[in-house]
Amino acid sequence: MTLKINIMLVSILVAIILVLAGITYTYTQSISRHTVENHQQALTKEAAKMVQMWLDHRFKLVEALADTLEDLYLNQGQDPRPLLKMTMAAGNFSDVYLGLFNGTMIDGADWYASRDYDPRTRPWYKRAMEEQKITLTRPFMDQGFWTMVIAVVVPLFHNDQVVGVLSANIILDTLQASVMDLRIGKYGSAFIIDSQGTILVHQNKSLMMTTKIQESDPALSTFGSYFPGQNSGSFSYRDRMLSFHKLTDTGWYLCTNVDQEEALALAKNTDMLFAMSMVLKILGILSLLFFITVGGSALILFISKNRFEAIVSGKDEDLRGEIIRRKELETRYRTLFNTATNAIMLTRNGVYIECNQKALDMFELAEDDIIGRTMLDLSPGTQMDGTATKLKLTQLEQSHAHGGSDVFKWTFRRADGSEFPAEIGISTLTLDREMVKVYSIWDISKRVNAEQNLRQAQKMAAMGEMMSAIAHQWRQPLNALSSYIASLTPAFYNQMISAPFIEKLVREADAQIQFMSRTINDFREYFRPSKNKHTFEIMDAIQNALKLVKPQLRQNNITLDIELDDANDPMPILGYKNEFVHVLVNIISNAKDAINERQANSPDRTVHKLINLAVFKNSDELCLEIKDTGCGIPSHLMEKIFTPYFTTKGTATGTGIGLYMAKMIVEKEMKGHIHVENRYTGVMFRICLPLALGGNDQRETQ
């Protein structure tokens, strides 16, 4: 074979190689663009989920309020304003209000409408009546606060008839802040449009409610006919990519807008496709150089040809499939990892090796300040239950040394030194033949603060009744002191004042003063929350509770009996003593009210007024039964009595949080359980708590 023929064959071979390289490069770029679109749509979907969760929380609050109003306001005629105010605070609404079919307006923010104001003509009222279900309005101007709002509205039913509309306003800036907080790369943005394309929420406020997305840019003119009727999709224009996802039950779309180069960078954390395209470019350059020097390298070209054919025929398809599979897995993992609403942290041998963006935000630290550190480094010296952090962490590591999953509470420390409570879910997996622990962390500061506020609110609600009891207890010693002082004048004029007379007078007056002082100390101790768990005798807690309620029971002629299996047998429990006293005071006070209600409902006969406390051990538990001879609990209300804000006394005398707090203290904080049932006469509450074992628990200091 002549040199000329060799050169021709090699030239043809190189040309084929260049063509194949170009085709493969183009196909790889197409796959890369498709992967970028899927990645951007996944980011948009996760962002839409976050906004949807934000809206669903407020939907549930409004639906629960509507059900409560139908019972308490429409059926029982109670004032709805306290419930409207509580819902405003719980959902961070700017206003919660009722518009009735007769034109009446009831506002939770104490805004009083003008005489010519008719709620039935307002857009929020018409929207609810059109949909006949819970929904959102378009943004409108709130006449009470003169700001743009959207409203969660729901028709209010009574006896299967619509009697009005319940509406809760969300200031548009609040929703805008939630949407603008979404991170879409460095220069990307998120915004919300309606089904017509009108911009509802955008970082450029001048576009809101005035501009349609298809009119904001000439390159988007065809977008208005593209997205209606679709739940999600992507639209490329110029050098940008717009992705959208429909929000359930709203008719709105959450959109993300990002530069295509930035979207490509976001999708290429470990971009094997990008590496493949670069390899093919280099191969083309080498092939071109090889073509120039082909005259002296015919043998090398034939060897390269055979090698390339072997790769193309045997491995190219497998390599392309593996690249696509790994890229999709990496994209899915990164999307879920970085858009999770909770902090996720991975440890190997107790040292953090990876964390997501939520963890950085939660601890207010950079990634380098977390990776390589331990859980002890990010925690204060003492946990919320008073246990040393180092000791508790050692116990935790021992209990999970061989894997498994668990959920527990922990106290962390932020970069500024502030502490916050968290709930942690721990699970174990194997990576690279090594055991790795995955920590899912939720900041529960708001929930803990709300529970503390509820507990203190219940105590404050009882303060008025306690003050009345103290005044009743003090009346007799004050009368005695008044008599002692009044006796001094006649004793002086009758020359009866002597040393024994003065000593007796001082001794009896001091006894009365000491009695009043003890009453104040008991009252003050009741309102002081326990900071740490400690072991205490259940009879001590019962005696403290009886000091507080006995004056009220005596005033109402109610007898209280205590039954013990063995008075000398110790009965220690672990928990918060003052909070447990609060549980007992609440249940005994409710029993007193139930007995008085039964007597009021039966004025013609005498009710046996009795409360019985029985304490006994049951295996490794300590049980306390509180029985009364009151009016009992209606069977259809039994399942609701532990629900927050539910009360059978009416809003004038009851808050509806006492039994809810009792259940939370007994079951969540002291790991016991509480049960209630009706008896032949009255009600029985049974509280069972685990006995404190061993002597290592922290004892109460007097």
C-alpha cells in the first residue's frame, strides 16, 4: 500500500473521528441542558413546597377557628373577639374578622367600621361566597390599616346554611419576605404570579399588581400562552431560564428566574457531563494536530483508530448511561439536602463532616466553623434539664454505639453565644464502609416559649381566685390583730398593762403574723417555675397543693380525703415539682367547680361535697387518682377536654388551657400518662408516673 493511499485512509479516518466527536459533543450538551432544566424545576418545586407549607399553616388556623366559632359563637352565643385575637397572634395575621349575612362586621383588631361600611360588598366576602370553600383573595387595600393584604377566607356555616364569611388578613409584605428569602443561586430571584400572569409578589414592588409577566420583557411575550393549564415547566429566553410550579388551591404560580450560565453552574457540582465535553474538545484538537503530522504517524493513527472503535463500540453507551444516572442522583440529593426546612448534619466518629445551608443559618456559622467540630463544641455546658452536656453526650453515644434511630431534645449554642432548644432525629447509615450518623435538627424555640407562656398564663388565670382565697384566710388573723390593738387603750386606763399581759399580747399577735407570712410563702412558691428536673416525694407536692386550695374548699364546704397504701413507704418521682403542683391545683379546682355546678343545678337537694385523693404503687409506676362528686363531663366533650382553648366554663371564667398544660407536663415533661373517665357520680382523673430509680437523680434542695 503506497504512502498516498495511507494518507488518504488516515485523512478519512481523522475526518470520521472529528465528525463523531462533534456529534457526541452536541449530544452531551443536549443532555446537559436537559439536566439543568430538571435541576431548576426541582429547585422551583421545593421552593413552592416551602411557600405552600407557609400558606397551609394559616389555612389550618382559619379552618380551626371557623369550626370553633360555629360551636362557641353561633351555638352558645359567646363573644368571638377573644378567639379572633388569639388566631391573629398564632398566625401572625394583621387582622381577623367576621362579616355576617346581615351586614354586621366583627373585627379582632378592634377596628370599628363606618356606618356605610358593608362587608357583603367587599372583595374578600364575595370571593368566599363564590368559592364556597377556604381560599385566598387577590391582593387588596385593607381599609383598617391602609396597606396591601391578601386574605384567607372561608364561608361560615350554621345548620348547613351560610351565615357569613371569616377572613384573616396577611400583609403582602409578609408573604413577600417569605418568597424573597428563597435562595436561587447568587443572582436568581423568586416571585409569584396569578393564572393570568399578573405579578403578585416580586422584589421590584413597582411591578406588583400592575404588570403581567409576559409584558415585563419583550422576550417573554409568548410566555402568557405557554404556562396556563400546566402545573410546572421551564421557559428559556435570551440568556435566562424561567421555571414555574403551581401552588395548590390558589391558582397562583411560584416562579424562579435565573441566568442560564448560573443554572448550569448550580447543576454542575460534580459535573461528569462537563468533564466529558471537555475531553471530547481536547480529543478534537489532538485529532486536528494528528492530521497535520499524519505523514510520519500512520501506525499511531491506526492504533488510535482501533482503540477509539473499541471504546465507542463497547463502553460509550455504558459510560453515557452511568454519567446521566450519577448526575441525576447528585442533583436530586443536593436539591433535597439544601432546600430542606430542617438542619441536616452528618458525623463520623462524633465529628461533623457535612451540613446543609439550614444548619449554617441556624447556628449562624460558616461551613468551615462547623466541619471538623463536635456536638459538644456547639452546645452550652448544661442542658435544659440541668444535666451536664458532656455527661449527657456520653450517655447518648453509648446508647447509639451500634446504630439505630431516636428522637430527643437538646440545647445548642449559636455563634453569638445565645442558646436555643432543638428537637433532634438521629439515624445511622453506612458510607464508604464506615458508620455515619445523620442528625435532623429542628429549632423549637417558638414552641418551647409558647408552652412556657401557656403554663404561666394558666397560673395567672388562677391568681385572681388565689388572691380571693388569701383574703379569706387573712380575715380572721386581721380581726384578731385588730382586737389586740383595740384592747390596749382600756387596759392602759384600767392599769391592767403588765409584763405578762404584754408578753401574751405580743406572742399571740406574732402567731397571727407568722400564719399570714406562711400563706404568702406558699402562694409565692406556687408561681415560681422549676428550672431543672429533680427527684421529690409525691406527698410533698400534694401537701403544697392542698395549702393553696384548702381555703377555697373550706369556703365551699367541700371535704378532701387522702388515701395512702403505706404512709411510711417512700414514693419518689422525677420531674418539675412546682409544675406538678400546678397540675394538682388545676384538677382539684376543676373538681370544686364541678361540685358547685352540680349543687347549683339541684338547689332542692343537698349534694355530698367530697374530693378523694388516692395514692398507690402499680409495679414500677406511682398512680394518683382524684375523684369528685361533681356534675361529670358530657360524653361528647370527653375527647376534647385536653384540647387547648377548649373550656366548658365559658370564656368569662375559663381559659381552656389548664388541662392541656396538665397533659403536656405529665406526658411530655415527666414521661407519664393522664386519663379521665366519668363515674356514677362525678369524674375520676388518674395520673401515673414512673418511679424515680437509684440515688443519682438530682434531689430537691429546700
